[in-house]
Amino acid sequence: MEVKGLGLSLPQVLLSILIFLVLFFSIGFILNMLLRMSWIMAIIYPIVCIAIIDDDLRLIDYFRDLSGSINFLIEKSASLHMADITILISGFVGAILSGVVIKMLRKNGYQMF
């Protein structure tokens, strides 16, 4: 069973969703512990998404030609498949969950570093 147009099977997509969720939850959790900023990964995650979606442009291109770079990013984003969007959203959910968990742990008296 292949996901339409992607060349990935359904188990691969589901596993990718789980991997992104766990990966960005754990990265966000560690960053939140070390930097004591509960939402740091939720702020950084859109930059990571831009790097994943738009691997043709360098970061400096966004400063040199902002409008052209943004237009190129919008075109690339519009060509994403639903499975890609779902995988990226699951990573963002993991980043948000890490902030929520850290807030809950601090509220209950746990101090990390």
C-alpha cells in the first residue's frame, strides 16, 4: 500500500510521523532543561521546517532577497504532499508537547538543572 505520489508505504509514513514527534519532543525537552526557556523549540521549529522544505536556498539568501526567497518558499510549500505536511506537523506537536511537559514538571516542583 503506497501513499499517493510519494513512493512511501503507509507504515513508512506512520513511522516517520512517530519519529518526528519523538525527535522534536526530546530535542525540545533537552533544550528546555538546559536553557530554561519552555518554548524554545517551538520558536526554532519553523526555522527547521524552512531548512527542510527549502534546501535549495541558503540562509543568507533570505537577507539578500527576502521577497524572492519567500516566494520560492511558498511555491515549494505548495508542492508538498499531504504526508509531508503531516510529518512536519507531528514534529511541531512534539516541540509543543515538550514545552507543556516542562511547564507541568516545573509547576509540580521538579527542577531540571
